[in-house]
Amino acid sequence: MRGAVMHAPGDVRVEKREDPKILAPSDAIIRLSATCICGSDLWPWRGIDKVHGPSPMGHEYVGVVEQIGSEVKTIKVGDFVVGSFFASDNTCEICQAGYQSRCVHAQLMGSEGAQAELLHVPMADGTLVATPGMPDADLVPSLLAASDVLGTGWFGAVAAEAGPGKTVAVVGDGAVGLLAILAAKQLGAERIIAMSRHESRQKLALEFGATDIIDERGDAGVAKIKELTGGLGAHSVVEAVGTQESMMQAIRSTRPGGHVGYVGVSHGVELPGEELFFSGVHLHGGPAPVRRFLPELIDLIWNRKINPGKVFDLELPLDQAAEGYKAMDERRAIKVLLHL
């Protein structure tokens, strides 16, 4: 099969890889219908995360089941499925509490390399969710978004306790931040403030439900949120970047007693203890338990109540994956879908 492999920072090649095989009776093999490039894939692309030799890339996926192990019960060959970027058994105590990304047997799907034609999925019963039937082609991008960025943005909004009567601010205008806006809208937030400097992303933020746009960052951005909220700060803030500046901006934009949902992959973030102590804010987040939300998200997409696939503003064939990485790195694209 063909698959994307990162050899070094800035060096992604689509090359021949060995077809995956059933390794355990709980496994499945799926033929991907679409895959994509994640913002987190840019950390190694930029050399911020180390690249340890040639590494298969990708952790977001949808497709049709081709093979199943002898113990797989909840899906069958021919099903169209969506899976989380973490494989999980969905039966351990942590999974049952709704934190499948921290399953006692969790496996990051990035190690399998989902930017490819075929994908090995461990713990298939706990990881994959079948759609009601074969989706129309126009639903595939939205179902693909559910595999990570929609589920992650949704978790960010839930962790921030977005809901009726709340003012929600979202720090970050990438795919996750934009879909956190969509989630906050679906959860009934009264006011949604998008922090963005980019016109195309601002437009999509408004389409997804934002009521206000702030283009200032850092302390200036915090001051603007305070100005819009009577000096108090937002009830709920989603942090969807993962840098020191974005985390502190999120905390400082939250009113005492409010909630920060942090879902940006943290890089070099250190929290000042005294400021945190006196902030009075709740912090909750981490790797999103996408599997918790998949049934609900698939239902919303299937019934065309939401269209998260709009975050894909560039579509390329798999063979042009390297160009997709460049486009996202240079912010020429919000998120790149790869056709197979």
C-alpha cells in the first residue's frame, strides 16, 4: 500500500509500505476512504518534536472494514466506520468513566500511520463506530472531522462547561478552535467569542456560531474579553493551541469560578503557581476522549444538523501529502483532506 512517512523535519514522502495484517483477534483492517493532516503533525514537521527515523504519519481516519479478527463483535466487514485517534478497549474503568483516550490499554493511532490506503486498528470493538449505512460522499469530510478535530473541539467546550447562558471564548482559530465554536453553539452558549486574526477563519467562525471576533492576542486579547464581559471575563474558555501564551491568555480571560478546557497539545507550558492559585478558575482537558462523543457526533452529522467538514479548505490526493503539510505550515490552509 501507499502511505505518508516522515523522514526528517520538512521531509514527508508517500512511499510503498507493507500492508497491515490482523495481529490479534480483537483487530480490524480498514480501507480508508479519506484521511487528513492534523495541526499536531506540524510539531515534528517543524522540528519541535523529534523525528526518530522514518515514521508513518496520520491518526485521523474513516473507511470501510475489510477484515476483522475472530473476537470482533460490534462491527462487520463492509461497515463504514469512524474511529478515534486513540485506540481503546472501551471497557476498563477509565473508559467507562468517559476518558477513553486514557484507557489502561490506550494506543495512539499515529503509530499505525493513518495517512495511507489501509489501516490496522487494534481493539476494534472499543475504537470503531459504524455509521447507519454507507454515507453520501459529501458527508465523508464531516465524518472524518469527527475522528479528531470535531471530537477534540467538542471535548474542549464540554471541559469548559459551555452551555446556556454562558459566554464562551475560544483561543485558537485552527480546526480544533473553530470546531469548539461549533460545539459551544450546539451546547447552547449564549455568546461565543472567537480570537482570530485571519479573515477566512473569522468568516468560518461566524458561520459556526461565533457572535464576536477579537483579533488581539496576549494581554491585549485578555483586556478585550474583559471589556466585552463587564470586566469579569468569560464563563468558559477553550484553549486550542498549546503554547505558553495561549494557555495564559485562556486562564486570564476566564472569570473567577469559570472553566478552562485545554485541548491544545502543550509545548513548553509552565503555570505560575501563585497566579493560578488566586485566579479561582477550573482547569480541565488533555487528549480528547473522542470515543465518548462519536455516537452523538455521527448522529448529528448523519442527520445533517452540523457540517464540521467545512474546516477542510484544501483537498489533495494522498500522493501530494507533502504539499498539504507545507500549506498548513504556511497557514495557506486550515486543514488538508487527503483523497485515496
